[in-house]
Amino acid sequence: MADRRTFNVVILGVGFLFIFTAFTTCGNIEQTVVKSLGNSTFTGSGYHSLGIIYGVFSFSNLLAPLVVTVIGPKITMFLSGLLYSGYIAMFIVPSTWSFYLTSVLIGIGAAMLWTAQGQFLVENSEASTINRNTGMFWALLQCSMLFGNLYIYFDWNGRTEIPDNSRRNIFLSLLVISILGTLSFLVLRKSHHEEEMLSEEEGQSLLSTRTMYKHRANTAMQDTKSEFKTILRLLKTKTILLLSPCMAYSGLELSFYSGVYGTCIGATAQFAEAAKGLIGISGIVVGIGEIVGGGLFGLLCKNSRFRRTSVVFLGMVAHFVAFYLIFLNIPDDAPIVFETTSLKKPYLTPSVSIALLCSFLLGLGDSCFNTQLYSILGHVYAEESTPAFAIFKFIQSVCAAAAFFYSGYIMLMWQLLLMVILGFTGTLCFFVVERMQNFSVDIQEF
């Protein structure tokens, strides 16, 4: 039993590693690719596509549990993987209508995929193995930022333009990787929970298959209604209201490091022929920052003296240092130029070392905020963790979607200023929530 569960967790992680190697690489380079298209009939925007994905994802989360309950996590993840692969395939022969249609579909698929992943991981874990299995899965997932971006560096280094044959080769490779990840979900074995449910349904031999699925759907609908009511109730609580600015900030900085910053580096004229290759290296260094932060703070926070507030404060400092250096090092018009390179000059002569240091700090800071938001939500809402996490993902995704939509129109300086204001406010509010929790613990001990 234990071997089967471990096998499932490893295959789950490998599947996500392959799919998100393709998708995160795509997200990092797509605005640059879109700008370099020689197709005059294509009018899409990479920022708008990513905005649609996160916007649809945020609302699709409300119905995702219903679908996963009815058809099961394994089939749900397989079908979602096909939608991810369809989005990657669109870049091989791009057209505006298919670009935005697949953006909507992948937003739906993402909600289904992550809901199914959470359920499948829990079903294949016990109280004694959940931390190990979660760590194993996230370690494999975070490596997805390394391999695809490394390929981008070797293929694009020295290029000032992205020719069509290079684009097709890149996305054909990413498509194969995504399909391999999708097919890996078919290798997953049934969990003990699924076998019990199936044997119970098979025992009711008088029920037809149609009736069985109808019963599952009715049960899932009742659970969805109950969870939705819980979400509405939690939205009114002081803790969620105070944590909302921090959740919103995590959405803004998610959009910045995953789609905007790489585009800015690629559009910096002063990097010359190295600019396009640096997009890949930047993505790798962001991933290293995420891995270092996730591993380091997972260990540090086992020490009760190292509080969540210390990690969040470190994340804020890391991000603010990165924002200031980006402000000095990257041209102000880099996110919004429709030509392939910027026209304005930054305050400093652009430095590759500073640009990559900022990439590392962005990844490190992101891991600080996300790990501690999950930690405090899991602590405060231990009995209602699912709806609490759903609220977090909803706020984060809506704000990421909004950020992607404005990123193509607002100068870099104002984008950085908005993140500084919201980041500072979110950090203060996080401190207040942590203080409230410590005060309530002191009262109980007294």
C-alpha cells in the first residue's frame, strides 16, 4: 500500500514537472514571441492571454470540485493536461482566435488540474507522510522552471529576432514534453479511497452506470453548495479581510516575475544580442530562488523562534531591493514597447549581473510570501483549510489577471510603485494577523 502511494506521488510530481516545464517556459517567453511574429493578421497579446488564463482560473475553481468528484482525479488531470498541450500547440501555427480560445480553455483546465492534484495527493497520503509527499511533489514541480528556460537560453542566445523556424522548434519540443506529462497520469494507480468507493458502487448492482454518476453529481453538488457558503462566511472574518492585501500582492508579483520581467529583459536594447537568451537564464534563476526559499524556510519555520513574520519581512525586503534595482537597471518602457527593443535609457547602464540578481530576489521573495500565507491559513483555519485556500487562490488569481491586463499599458516605474505600496500594506496586515494569533494563544495559556 505504502509503495503504491509513494509511486503515485512520484508519478504525479513527474507529470506536473513535464506539463509545467512546458507551460512556465511558454508564459515566460510568450509576449516576446508574440511581438516577434511576422504574421500581420495576428493581433493577440501575451499579457492579455495570461490575464484571461488567471481570470478564468479564479472563477473555474468554484466548479472544479464538482467535476473532480464526478469523474475522478486521474481522468480530470489527464483531460486538463490535454488542454495545456492544446495551448502549447497553438504557438506552432498561431492565430488570434485560437490564441484566446485556448487561453480560456487552459484557465478551466488549470482549475480542474490543481483541484484534482490536491485531492489525489491527500488520498495517497497519511498523517505521517503528508509533509514528505507534499515536499516531494513541490520539489519536482519547482524544477519545472529550470529545464525549459535552459533550452531557451541555448536557442535564443545571440539572436535579436525570433525566426519562425526557431519558434516552431521550441513549441514542438514543449508540446512533446507536455504530452508526456499528460500521458504519465494514465500510469497512476487507483488509491485505496477510490477502490473502496468503486467496490461500494459495484456492490449496488441494481444501480446503472448513469444512476451511479448521477448520485456522485448530486453528492458533489451538495458539498459544493456547503463549501460555497463556508467561503462566503470566511470572507467576512477579520483574519481573511486583513490577509487580503497580502494575497492580492502575491498575485501582482506572480504576474511580474512569471511574465512581465522576462519580457522586460528581452526588450532591453542595451543587452543587445544577449537579451533574448537572458530571458531563459532569468527564468532559471527565478526558479533557483523559489527552490532555495521553499527549502530554507520549510526548515527554519520548524524552529518556533523563527516566526512567520520574520520570513514575510525578509520577502518584503528581498522584493523591494529587487524593485529598486530593476527601476535603475531596466528601461521604463520595456514592458510596453511594441517594437522588439526599448527606446528609453535606464538610470544605470544595464547590467546582466544586476538583472539576474533581481530574478533570484523575485523568486526568493515569492517563496517567502506564499509559504507563509499557506502556513498561517493552515494554522488559523485548520478545520476549514479547503475553503480558506480557495479564497487565497481566488484573490491571488484575480489580481494576477488584472496585473497582466495593465502590464502592457503602464510604464515599468508605476508597476513597481504599485507593488511596493501593496506589498508594504500586505506585510503590515500580515503582522497584525500574526499578532492577533499570538495574543489569542497567550489568553488561552493564561
